[in-house]
Amino acid sequence: MARRLPFLLIFLASASLAVEATEVQTRVRALTRQLAADRLSEREQAQQQLLDMGTGILPILPDDKVRFPAEAKRRLEIIRRQLEVEKSRESTNGRQLIMKANAKALSSVISQLEQLSGNRVVDYRAMRRQRQIEIPISIDLNKVTFFQALDEILEKSGMEIYPYAVDVDGRPLKGIAFIASDRKQTPQQGTVDYEAGFRFQVTQIRAIRDYRDVDANGLAIHVETLWEPRLDPIQITLLRNTVTAVDQKGVSLIRKGGGESPLAINRTAPVFILPFRLPGEESQRIQTLSGELECLLPSDHAVFRFQELTAATPQRLEEAEVEVTLKSVRREKRAYDIEIFARLDDAEKPLESHLSGWMHRNAVYLEDAAGARVEPLQIQKTTERDDGFGFVFRFIAPKKIEDYALVYSMPTSFISQRIPFRFTELKLP
């Protein structure tokens, strides 16, 4: 009996979880029906209770194909959208990490950080012709962000973030790279800020006094911006009208310019510059400097898998707000050209032509029954519309095309979110 006890406990725990899931589904169904109640108060109550149940009910909410009265459908759409926004915000903020290590090798600690955060971290020392030696480090981190954990690990090992890393094709690295540090001191307290999945650092403050052109006088504050690689932002915009600075006496510095400035997110080491008028000599430091960015981020992703690549007619797969159509598979000598079209509902902003870079970053490959993958040799955009886009992918596969499935992954929703930044105790030159 004693030997069977662990199995009995596992069975009881599994049964308990199953009962709990069934109760949630039953409650969601009941509240969904209540969305069509005769009384407004009952409809409002059901809508709020569904929202209060949180993002976990998204997979079990009825879809558009289920027949409901118009009022219930309208409220379901509101609920779904609000929960998707909430889920996206949860994803943006990232996990609070707990990490412990006692004299463990740097590579092992970095690997643990990657697994916990879902972010790629690259030892770039060899690329900088530095010795790639293992360093034992000890850490005890409790509920910190990815960048807080990374900075602590790198500081203890004598490393630093290297924001200029590129991949083998010369494009910005899809990950955070580090190298051995040659700095004689760590960044001063107050010059680094962590917000959600972002890391901001004031890298320099320049003061200019021009005796010929008084209007050229001013301060230029350079802020380096990094984000967790898993976020893969589509656009980041500095909202200059939100930027404020106050000196040690509480006197506000006068900001130069306003409006919005997009960051060059497809380059290494993205930096934005905050210009102010030159303050008086009594201003010794900036007590607080703050502002906001607006970020357009992909939210949930879906994987579309087309099994029949020899079918004569187009195939369509739907997931959330996205429909992907496999339009054709054409043989071109030793290669195969596979054409798709992706249609998105209510995604006008991400489909703007100057923001189309994310479309080229979507994962696509052929996969056989054993899981072996074939990456595309060429990618060509064929269609650009207000409601979607099309691509042709050229593959050279070692097997017959019928031995493969086409796998295509892309975001199914997008979120616009404001990210604040704040620095303190910045000494002026």
C-alpha cells in the first residue's frame, strides 16, 4: 500500500485539476448565456465576472461560429479584446525571475537564465578576440527582471552587455550579447532603469555653449535602449512631449522640441537623444529625468501547419484573427516555390508598408515526419494589402515534396503599450 500511495496522490491531484477545469468551463458557459439576459444589470454583471476570471479563459470562450444573440456577440468581442490586451501586457512585462547559484560556471548560469526568461544570451567574446574562459560565480536573485538578473551576472563575472553584436549576415543579433568588460567602474546608480522587458541607460550627457549661436546652446542626453529579444517589437516611438527633467533645486529644465520620434530598431545599439536648453550654473545635477516610449508589439503567435502540399486547390487555416491560405506549390527544376497569403482582421497599423519588417522575420520551414527541417533558400514578398500580405518561399528539399509539411508561424494579435523610463541623480558636465 505504501508503494501505491504516490500514484494515488498523483491520481487525486490530476482528478482535482480536471474537476477544477470542468467547473471553470461550466461557469464560463453560464456567464456567456447571461450576456444575452433581458436585464441590462445582469448582462453587465456577467461581462464583468468573465473579465475578472482573467486571461486563462481565452481558450474556452466561444468563437464567432457559435450562434448567439447580437448583444451577446458584441459583449463577447469586448471581453475577448480586453483579455487579449491584458495577456499581451503580461507577456510584455515578463516573468519575475528567481535564480540561485553557488560557484557555478558562467555558461551554466547563462543557460539557466535563458531557460527561465525565454531570451537568447550570446557569449560574444570570441568574436571580439577575447579569451572565452569559464568563470565561477555565485548569485541569489529573488523576483527580478531579465535585465536585472543579466546585469548582476555580468557584473559578478567581469562582463558587460555588448549592444553592437551582429549575426553572420551582418544584421543585428537576435539576442543579447556580452563580452569581457574593460571598464574601470560599473554604471553609476541612477543611470540605469528597468521597466517591464526594457533596459534604459544614460550613456552620456553633452553640454554645448556656442558663443556665435545662442540657440545652439544646450544639453544632449543620450539614452541607450534595449529590450528582451522575445518581444520582437514592430515599432518603438519616443513621445517627446512626455519628457521632463528637474534639477536638484526643483527647477524644471526646458525641453527642446516635441512630437514623436521613431527609434531605429533594426540597427545595433538603439539610442535616443533628449535635448534641453542649457541650464544656469546653479544646476549641478538632474534630480529626475523621465518620459515614455510607445511600443507596437506582437502578442500571441500561432503555428499554421499545411500537411497536403500536393493538393490541387488552395488550403485555408484559421487561428484567432488570422487566416493563412496556401495558394500554390510549383515545381521549378530542383526547387519548389510555395506561395501563401495571410489575412489579418483589425491590424491596420502593423500592415503599414514601412513597418513590414516583422513579416520577413516570421518562421517558415518544411518539416518531414522525423522532424527534420528545410529552411527556405529565398523569400519574396508578392502582395501587400490593407488586410494582409503574401509571400513566395523557394525551397530545395532532399526528399519529395509530399514527404513534407509547410510550417508557418506569425503573430495573431498586436498591442500598443506605453513604457515609462526614469533616471535620478544625473551629474551635469
